[in-house]
Amino acid sequence: QVQLVESGGGLVQPGGSLRLSCTVSGIIVRLHAMGWYRQAPGSQRELVASIFSGGIYYADSVKGRFTISRDTGSNTVDLQMISLKPEDTAIYYCNRITSNYPWGQGTQVTVSS
């Protein structure tokens, strides 16, 4: 059974940094396109970054500030976020791209003074 467990969120001031981690069980992340998504209050879930065999994708809103990576040894997918802005506030989720796996609990990122 595939399980996705996000961690690392929290409250951070504008301009601060956070590193999110997605611990994956049931699949080998090296063999799948994986992504980080976020859902802000009152908004639809959106893809912010993905990593796949052909490369890496970033949404324009986070390009240059977020870095997605995977660790084959620990079977995790991480998202390093710097220069955070209030508009980055959202619940962040990881999942396989174009999958029907259940969503995890997500991890809350709040950027505020």
C-alpha cells in the first residue's frame, strides 16, 4: 500500500526558509515522476514542482526559490524553499504525478510576520 507522509512545515517569517520532506512507502521514488503540490485557503490544489526521469519542473511562481530533490537511499522527495512569501502559505502535499494514490495529510506552511 502506498503511503505518503509530509513533514517539515511550520510558521516562518517572510524571507525565511523551510525544507519539506515526503517519506514514501510502497513505491520506489526513483522509478516514478513525483511532485509537490499546494493548496491555499479557498483555492484549488496546484502543482509547484516535480521531478521525473526527463528533468525537473517548477511553477513560475516558485522558480528560483524552491528546489525539489529525491533521495534514493531514504526513498524521500524533498522541497527546499527559500525567500518565502506570504502567498506561499498553503498546505503542501506530495504525490506521484498523474496518480490515483490517496493524498497524505499534508504539511502546513504559513509565511507571516
